[in-house]
Amino acid sequence: MDFQFDETQTEVTALTAGVLGKDREPADTWRALADAGLLALALPAELGGDGLGVAEVALVLTELGRVASPTPALATLAFGVLPVTALGGPDQRAALLPPVAAGDSVLTAALHEPSAPFTTRPATAAESAGDWRLSGVKVGVPFAAEATRILTPASLPGGTGVFLVDPRADGVTLTPTRTSCGTPDYTMTLDSVTVTDADLLNGHGPGESIATLHRFALAGSVAFGDGLLAGALALTTKHVGEREQFGRPLAAFQAVAQQIADVYVASRTVQLAARSAVWRLGAGLDADAELDIAAYWLAEEAPGALAVCHHLHGGIGVDETYPLHRFSSAVKDLGRTLGGASHRLAAVGELVAG
């Protein structure tokens, strides 16, 4: 069953697609998104935004995924803007969100620790000594050096919380790590970094801030992954429909038709799961199960689907001047962001066991 998007969502999708020029540089795309007002969708009206939410942001991320755009949109919007809007106080929102809407700054989040993706009990600890002192290690932090602030989960005396960490603060060390698609990624080491109560996001109370951050991060990730699969499918469908062998289009051969059909099924399954999860989260309903299921399907199905797309392209599929590699590289990085298929399956298993 297809979800029927309302008029606002249709406009958001059309506007996003309209600013994504062919082969546009990431910086130019980021500026175009800002100029079109798409980075301000989730900002409160008093800050010059549209007062919209995760559903509309997800549509922007899906359209960016359709062209495998390497902008910091996923990190900034899903890992940063949505959690800050939900959890931040008036001063925090006013300081951080308008520069993002203008395209002048980037936000991100440190979701993972070594061997512990999306951890809810961070080894990173905040000790109170007048101000807070943060110590620990975070891995796979996208756009950390480029960010104004990094949303950083930590364990507190008696609970957990999310701090806004300045990547240029004393005691913060950023070590670049490789990604498949070449976008910036870092390991962040915190050595007694000073933060204050003004840097703590606690809008939903102790312990709930991390859960809220994770929900938005998963929703944004599955929406972006939905776009990646759809874009790779469209590229491959066009190729097998136009490329001829023995005087016939490749799509006319039964084996090719069966394989592209499998990719279609994978894409539509991820799309349905992602839209269901995003819709529930945006409607204020319990979306944890749907988010876990969507993340699992994406992490499990997308890599195999992209491998089929490469196979159906033949030699063109391994040509770095052809755009397919952008989709497969982004899918690999997104799978790592989600924690991998085994981690996502374990999360689904906990739902069943519970």
C-alpha cells in the first residue's frame, strides 16, 4: 500500500528535486538547499523556519539519496537539527539552528562507540566538577571537523544525557577515518573536555535524550537509504532498457528481467518500511519497532541489491566515471552507520523476545 502524502509533502519533494542539478558540487547543492528554504523546514517559526518535522525532512533526504548526493544533509538535519529542535532550550535552538538554515554551519552526532553502535549506555562519561568533564571515544562521526557542534551521548551520575560538544574545544582530538564514498568521517577522542549545563540537551528528561537522538538518526538514515536504492534502481532500469545485445534490449532477456525485478522488490520493501517508520514518528506514535525493522531491511537488502545493479551494468558498472559507484559506496557507508545487518537483526530480535 502506498502512503498518500499531503500537499505540503508533495511540494517539499518537488522543490528538493528541482534544486538537485546534474553533477552539482556538494557545496553548491548545500547552498541551493539553503536558498530554497529546505534546510529550514524543521526550524520553529520564531526562528524563521516552517515548523515542520521529521516527515518533511525525510522527503528531502530521500530525494538527496536518489542522486547519491554527498552533502552533510543526513548528519545535519537528522542527527542535528531534529534532535536540537526537540530537545534544546530556546537559547540552544536560537544559537545553533538559524546558521544551519542559512547554509553557514553543519551539525552532527557521535552515535557510536568502539564495538557499540547506537549505544544506550555510553562508556563516554561526564563527571561533575562544577562544570562537566567529558571523557571517552566515539567512532564514525560524520563531518565532525566541519561541524559547529557534535551531539554527544554520555553517561551521567544516575543517568544519561546528550551534550553539545565543540569539536575545537580543548581535549577534543579528531582522527580522520576512511569512508567508501569519501565524505569526511572521524574518530573523536574526548580527554576531560569541559562542558556546562548550557551544553546539555535535556528537553525530554534524563535518559530520554539519547533515545530521541537515535530515533531521528534512524529515521533520517532509512529515508536516505530509500532514496539510494530508488536511484540505483532507476539508473539500472534505464541501462538494461537501452543497452542492446544480439539486437535486443537487455531487459528483454528473462534472466535480466528477473534480477531487476528482485532489485525492485528490495527497493519497494525498504520504501514501505521507511515511510511507515517516519510516518509513525512524525505522528507522535511509538515508532521504535518500525524504525528497527526498516533499518534491518535496509542494512540487509541494500548491499545485495546494489551488487545486482553492478552486475547488470557489466563492465560499465565498475567504471568510476559512471555514477553507479556513488550509490553503492553510499550504501556501504550507510550500512556501517546503522551498525550493520547483524546489529540491526539483533535489535529486531529483542522486539520479538520482549
